[in-house]
Amino acid sequence: MTSNRAWFNPKIAIAAAVLVMAVGYLMYTSTQSTSASFFDTVSELNARADSNDGQLVRVGGDVVQDSIDIDGVGGPVYFEITDGEDILAITYDGQVPDIFDEHIEAVVEGTYYKDGIFQADTVLTKCPSRFHDEEYDDYDGDYDDYDYDEKHPDDEDFSETATND
């Protein structure tokens, strides 16, 4: 006589349970990571000061005017960022990006201390809007509507149409 449990294999059951727990853990940790939002604002960070104290966090804001202080060649850089409401003091010991300056949007990653100091490990900057070409503001993406000769009347070497003669 055979048992009704002949289909049940304990090794397969254990392997399936481990697999389900691993997938569940990965799903849980992916929803809890800070990558869900690229960075917090200064106000958001300060609102959670107690829970973020001594933690690795990412925060973004505009560099405050007249706040950049570089302590000699190769020394630390001190600056402040703001979201328009709160200001956060940043200390960074490293090479800042070339376009780092006042009023540039910066995202810093490092250790936050609730006493108001942020020790940055990484400083990233957003390209300023000065690279935007106002000449093409009215361009809607349709090449047929763009009149090159009208936009560039002084340019005699080029025209709207080209031929292979």
C-alpha cells in the first residue's frame, strides 16, 4: 500500500521555501532603498534629522551665494546648499566638478549629522541652463517647418535644401 504523501519531497519543499524567502527579501530591500528617490531636499533631510543622524544619505539643492570656501590647494571645500527653505553646511575633501559654482544645483552624498554638518563623499553638479540655445525655442521638432534661410540670413554657403551634383 502506498502513502498519499508519495508526491511530497522534503528537499524540494525546503528549496522552494528558501527561494520564496530570498525573492521576498530582495523585493523588500528594493522598496526600502534610497534609490526610489534620487535625493532628498534639505528640508526633507532636516525633518528626519533624528533618524538620519550618522547615516549615509543623498541630498540636493542650490549652492548658496558667497558660501564656497576652499581651504588651499587640495584642502577641504566648505559650502552650503539650500532648497529655498533650509540651508545645509557641507564639508567635502576632494575634487569638485569643473562647473561647481554658486547657484549651481548640486547633489551630495555622504554622512549627515543632525547638528547641521554634512560630510560629503561625493559631489555631483547639474549642468547649468546657459547651454540652452534660445534660437530654437520655437522649434517644434518638425524639420519641414524650420526655415534655415530665415533663421540664418547671413549664411550664404548653406541653404535649406542640398543636392548631390
